[in-house]
Amino acid sequence: MKALARRSSVLAVALAVAAGAAACGGERRGGVTVEGTGTGTAGTSGTSTTGTGTTPTRTSGAAVFGVPAGVAAEQRALADEVRHHGGVVTTGEWKIAYIVEEAEGWWAPTGAGYRWRKPAANETNHLEIVPIERATGRIVPDAKIAVDVLDRDGRVVERVRPRFYYAEFFHYADNVAVARRGRYTLRVRIAPPPFRRHGEPEQRPALGRGAVVTIRGVELGRS
């Protein structure tokens, strides 16, 4: 993730370009939208227990369920990154965004705290994968992701398992290393998330099937 100064796009750009991505599979070099968001007016009133008293305070549904500014900013940042540095593919219940940047450092947990881990000398790029529930636009937590990087001859030259990151938008990422700059193919596998699911006995569990997508023509290597 780079500095916030790069974030200049507006969410309307994402809304316009991602409508096509939701309609068909295949790569889309454009923004990511979040279907199903809005002002959150689910009902005309709600109950708030703010303050130190025990009497609930009646507030409007919009006030209780409105989209927080941080969530809107997260989606704008994601749309901007994808528009400038990646793309989107759709399959089944999934929308999968990818972003490619220069190799980056991060804070890694040590058990007793955190230590700064800077990029290794051979690492060339920072590869971000964002698994999204296609129907709702929500970023999916607890996903198990594996990415193979293939050269033009179809040989696997790098294999990573992106980890979950806290950043301007939640995502999964890792640094990769390729020997020379060029166009590569990404093969992304996402296993069904192991979290429990609410629902009804007659319903099929949401996101109960994983996804495998192939993304061709991705530019990797040192600038």
C-alpha cells in the first residue's frame, strides 16, 4: 500500500466500470464497486444505548446503519488502486481484485510485539489479492489463498500464499520475486472460508465453494 496521496479517484468511477464486471466473467481492468451499499436505511427507527444511562435512545435507522466514512474511504481507495494498478475477475459467488506494486515492507507479528520486515533484495513486486463476495461487495475474511506465477512458457516461477493485511483497505498480499521484467500469468486459488455461516437449513451455505481464476498479461519485475 502506498501513501494516501495517491488516492484521488472518486467512488463514482468504480460504480460505473464495475457494472460490467458483475455481468460476466473475465478480466476487467477497472474499478471495483460494492453492490448493495447505500445509506443503510433498514427501518425507520433504531435503538441506541449510548451514554451511561440504561434507557435506550430512539434514533433513525439511517443514523444507526449509515455507511461509516471509513468504509466509504476504504472502497474509494480500493477502486483507485485497482483502476491504476490491477484489475478484477469474476467467477461464481466471487469477485477477485488484484493489484501489483513495487515490493513493500510491513509490520510482522513476533508473538511479543511487531518487527518491521523490509523487502528482501530479490523481491520485485508486492502482489495484493482482494476476495470479494460478488452479491454484496464485502471483502471476505479468513480466506485461504494461493497464487502461482507462471512465465510465458507456462512454468511456475514463484508461488506464494498471501496473508491478511490491515491497511487502507483490508486485503491479502505477499512480495514476489521474478528474474526479469515482463508479462506473467497469475493462477489464483481461493479455498472456501472455514468460518461458520448463518442461514436456513434449506439454503446453500454462502461462499461454500472456492474459486480458481487465471489472470494473464500481468506486468511484473523491477521498474
